[in-house]
Amino acid sequence: MLDIVVRGGTVVDGTGSPGIRADIGITGDQITAIGDLTNAETRSTLDATGMVVAPGFIDIHSHSDFTLLVDPRAQSAIAQGVTTEVIGNCGHGCAPLTDPQRYWGNIYGHVPGFPTEWRTTAEYLERMDEGHPAVNIAALVPNGNLRLASVVDPGKPANSREVATMVRHLEEGMGAGAFGYSTGLEYDAERASPEGETATLCRVVARANGLYATHTRNKEVRAVEAVEEGLRVAKASGVRIQVSHIIPRRGGPPNALDRVIDAVESAHSTGIDAAFDAHTRFHGITNLSAALPADALLGGPDQVRARLTDPAFRDKMRGYESLISSFAIGGWDRVYLFKSDQFSEQVGKSFEELAPTGGDAFDAILDTLAAEADDPHAPMCICHSYEEEELRRTFRHPLCTVGSDATALAVDGPLAGKEFLGAFTWAAWFYRRMVRETGELTIEEAIKKLAAAPADRLGLSDRGRIREHACADLAVFDPQRFGERGTLYHPNQLAEGMSHVVVNGVVSLIDGTPTGDRGGRV
């Protein structure tokens, strides 16, 4: 007796092999039969007639560390057939944790007032597991948290004692089940991290055969040198390296994309286990608070507001180098306000347009943050950074996998007001554009990039492929309809064309409708 039979679909197993007509039988949390199961006894059936049956998609680069605690349903992911997310990317995440307020700017999707009682990675993962997320979770230990937990002044390189503390935190995280370690070297907490400090931490990861995912130090003027730094760290430490969202932003050399990919290819050819990923949107996105050092936003709302409106402070901060100032290298006319409760009528305008009379774009940024002093990490900005041709060319590369670079969200419930580009659209856009509309990838090639390839990068031998005894993570979709509905300024719309989704044998989506059942695991 099977628990579930998925009948009548074309099975694309994730390896790149041609699809075949077959039924899939599930017992418990495993795939236990593949073939003609017409006469098999089963407790329930999912009709896949005319559908593609694929392994559940794996998001190699997610920022759902906090949003899955707030709302574990992961509607945005499930509606796209995503069954596993890799969190803790770009040096951002939820553990380790000391004084929680210091970390708010380093946690995408943070909700003020939500309990943050954990301190270690083990405690955080236990808290995530208790919430029964709808998707599986593979965690990386974020470098920003390591530095905030260990370094007295994150604006300086760590001393030997502080590095030793970071190592202990990282060892605890790897021992708790983390799959690796990430850096976000463009962000305030990590900009002072020297190459040697990162290499020391990567040696810890290498001993556990973990993955090093790096948001490199620079993504425009010095984008090539930044990728080369990451590859040197991999060579020195022996770690497996994943260059996160590899495509350089505007403002760099005209051939920067070719050069960074060439660098990874060259390292790979010499035996370094190096690969990369890309997201599917044309904009970079981050918290507007990234324009300032973290200590500028400490204290209560009145303290923050007074600081941000003080002329002397504003003058001091005007030349501060940050991710936001890097965004502006391509021009303030390409950097837009994306999310602000206090200035909702200004959303969609560039900071060049928002500059006050007699002031500049930086004044507009500080005015926005001051108005949002109750939660200064809530406002978000975007930067038009990439062209579609760059994305498509990168996706075709055999070393490239695909990620959301977003937070799992929902259209209702406690996250209904939260937005993050890519959350509702990334996998659906990738399939629609790369397979159905341009034909640049076959269905089999695209599903391999969404399933088996990221599983291999993570060392997940029991996911990412449809085979007997693999975990029963499945995405069943209409190949003529699967696509995104979200847009740049109306992003929170569920993808269409996904019919059924199964996570560890639990049906989370049936006939396009959420069941409310959650089968994910940490």
C-alpha cells in the first residue's frame, strides 16, 4: 500500500536526462516506486496528466532566516515548487546572537518585538525546527553575526583573541548541522575583515567539507579583484567556494562579467571546487540602513532620530563608504526607494528625484531613515544593476545555479506587508523566460539547475533527483503555464501554473491550492 501515487505525468528526474512518462509512488517521506503504477494500491492520488513532475526546487541563495520563524508557510516558495532553501547567505542571519538589537540590521525580514531567545546556532536551528517550516532548511553560519558576536569594533580587523572567538562560534555552528559559512564583505560589519581572517574561518569549514558562499567585497569597480580574493581564500584554506550572485553591478569595467566567470573557470580547472550562482532580477535590493555604520542606529527611536537629524553627524556620514554608496556609482538616478511606511507616496522614485532643495541624495536617505526611526531597518532601496542578457548568459554556464536572493513571504498573515524582490517570482521567471520563451535551456537543463545541481553543491545525496529511496520532494507543474505574476512594484503575487507540491511526503499544494500542511525539516 502506497501513501501517494502521482499519476500520468512526464517525470524529469533532475539529472538532465530526457523526461519519461511514469507514475511515482510515495511511502512515508520517500519515493518508493517509479513506473507504471496503474494497479498499485494507494491511499491518495495526485493527477499529473499533462504535467511535468520534477524534484522539488532548491533555492541555493535565500534570506528566509527570520521570515520562516514569523510565518513558516513559505507561500511564495511553495507556489513555485521550492522545497528546500539555503539560509544564512551574504554574512546575514540569525545566529550566533548576543545583544539582539545589534543584529537587527544584519537580519533580513526582521520583525521588531518578535522573540529572539536563542543565542547559538544549535538553539536557533532548534527554534526553526519547532516551527515546522513548509520547506526544508539548510543553514550557513553568517560572518556578520560571527563578527558582531566576537569583535569589539567591527570596523577594524579582528585581533587574535577575537578570531579565536569567531572560530569557536563557527565550530559550534558547523557542529550543530550548518552546511557551511558565508560572507557579505560589502556590508558594514564585514568590510574590515582582511583576507587572512576569512581564510582562517574557511579552514574550519573545509575540515567539515562545508561550503563557503561569498558575497564578495566589491561588485562594480573592483568586482574582478573581489572574486579573485575569494578564490585565493579557497585555495589557501581548501574550502569549496560558491560565489554568490556573481554578476557585477553597473560601474565596473565593461568586460567585468566575462572576467569574473573566467576567474572561476580557471580556479575550477586547477582543482579548486569553485562555482557560482545568480538571481533572476534586474535590481539589487537591501535595507536602506546599509548606508550607515551599525552603531549609528543603536538606541531608542528618539536617540536615532536626533542623531540622524544632527547637521554635524550628517556631514560626518556623507563620505561613509557603504553598499549604498556603491549602488550610487552607477548614478543616484538608478537607486530607488522601494519600501517605506512613512514615505509610501515616494516609493518608486529615485534618490536623485527625492533629494531635497539645497540638499542631495544622501540627505534624502537620512531624512527617510529619521522618519522611520521606530524601525530604521525597515525601509528598503533597489538599484537597477543588471541587464537580462547578462542574466541569461550567466544562467547558461555549467557552473551556475539559480537562487532567489530573497525572503520567503506570504500574501496574508503576519508577513502580508513585507516585500522582497524575487520572493514570489525567481524560479517561475527562470522557467518562463529561459525555457518557454527563449528556449535557451531545455526543460531538463533548467530543472537540473533548480534541483540536482544545487543538491550536489550542498552534498544532499537524497534530494534534487527523482529516484527510488530519495526524499519525496516533488514539484508538479503545467509547462505551458508555470510563470511569475509578481511585478517590480507589485511583487507579492503568487506564481501560477504550479499544480502540486510535496515536501517529505507531505502534500503542501494540491491543484494550485495550499493545503496548510507543512513537511519541511531543518
